[in-house]
Amino acid sequence: MVEGLERYEAILQGKVRPRYLEAKVSGLLEEKVKEAERILLSCEFCERKCKVNRVAGEKGFCKCDDKARVFGAFAHFGEEPELVPSATIFFAGCTMRCVYCQNAPESVTPALGSYWSEQEIAEWIELMYKRGCKNVNFVGGDPTPYTYNIFKALSYCNAPLPVVWNSNAYYSEKTAKLLQGLVDVYLLDFRYFNDECALKYSSAPNYVQAAKRNFLLATEDAELIVRILVMPSHIECCTKPILRWLAENLGKNVRVNIMDQYWPAFNSHKFPEMNRRLSHEEFASVLDYAKEIGLNNLV
Ligand code: SF4
């Protein structure tokens, strides 16, 4: 059993039910669907709070309309070991714009995704459950713009699969509260520890404050796996301070996946400091640092 994911494991063993199924019975899910539908009229699902009416066809930064757009859906075997096989659904569009994005162009242009109705999403989840997947994993781009569609899909679904919210952690406080009580495992990226870097490389104002808040709210609510993509030239300004913050605020047992797979995709060629792979020394120094500060639940 993975430390920190005891409830998730209990769901897999059939000892408890996923929270969204409990929320269906209590009426909480229905309330959350309604609230998410209201947010679509003046969108503030993410920290940008564009306040556009997506039902009327207005588009904000992410360019998502009110329909779910999907560019991939399959049993994923490349996630953390405790999650595989993971029924992973990739939503097109994103609330951040990372210069090194590995999912461009679909993350930048949601119209490249196919329209899936909420019933189709629910049917796919049920199919993936029958095929032996261990969870349903909502990702993108980022799932945040599609919070309403995802909740609505869950309201049509009965598969006893834990819900994994796989996000950049740049969602609004309102969305964080909406997710509470429905998500079983938060799988959140923590990318930057200063707003200058977040703005320059991901066009994400107020990122650090939003990410810290969302990590704290996620920890209060459910189980958590943190993903840290180690980026070249960002070890001292971002990666190490993030690790320190996690150890100090979420405890040394927090589950952390320190990832070395950065590669200079998309627009990273415009930023010489980002236009290379991570060096072995950089990655080794991060692992040493994580151990030095006592993080003891690394993937
Ligand atoms: S999800 Fe974020 S970026 Fe997209 S319209 Fe809503 S507030 Fe704007």
C-alpha cells in the first residue's frame, strides 16, 4: 500500500465507494453540477477569471466553449505505478500557456479536439472500468475549463472508479471548493515558485499564490500526488523552493513524483535557457536535495 493513498487503495479493494458516487446519493453532486453550470455563464473556473459567458459563445484565454473537446482517451500505462492502468481522458485547451508544452497544438487550440457529450464521457468511463482500469483520470491541456462537463458526465456514470483530478493547479478557489467531496486523488503539478518565471514561461499571473492555496485545499480534502517537472535552469529558483515548501507545509510523507522528462517542445526554442534537456547533474542535485530535506515518499 502506498503511504498517503490508503483511501484510494480501499476503493480499489471495494471497501469504500468513490466519493462521486456518495455525492450522487446525497445530492451533493447535483448541487455542484448546477453551480458549475452557473460559472459557465461568467467563467472563473481558473485563476484568470475571464468572466466570459461561454454558453453564449464567448471565449476567454483558454478558448474553450461550453462543449467538452477531447483529443485522446485510453488506458494509460505511463502514470504513477499506483495509478496504472488509468482511464485517462485528455481535454483540449488549457488555462496556462507553457512555452515547452508537450500537448500543443491541442492544448492551445481546443477546436482540434472532438466534441464528446457528457453521456459519451460517462459511457467511456464505464467501458474502461469493465476493461480493468483502476481510476478515471481527467487531464488535458487541463481539465479545469471543463469542470461542468466532467461533473455532468459523472452524474450519468455508475462505475466505481476513483476520480483523479490531473491538473496544473491553476484553478480558482471556487473550483477548488467545487472539487471538494468529489475527487479521490488530486494529481497536481507544481511548476514554479516565483511569479516572474510563471509569467515568462507559462503566461500565468498570480501562479504561486494560486498553486499554494490549491495544494493546501487539496490536502484538506483528499489524497494527493504531487508532480514536479524539473526544468533546466530552474533548479534554484523553482524546483528546490517547491520541494522545501512541500516538506514544510504538507509534511515529509507527501507523495512526490520528481520527473526528469523535460524536453524542449513547442516554443521553447525561443528561450535559450529552456532549449535543452535536463542535465544528469541537475536532476541528481534535485534528488539529493529532496532526500536531504527529508521527503521520504518519492515515486
Ligand atoms: S477556464 Fe479560465 S481561461 Fe478559460 S474562460 Fe474560464 S477563466 Fe478564462
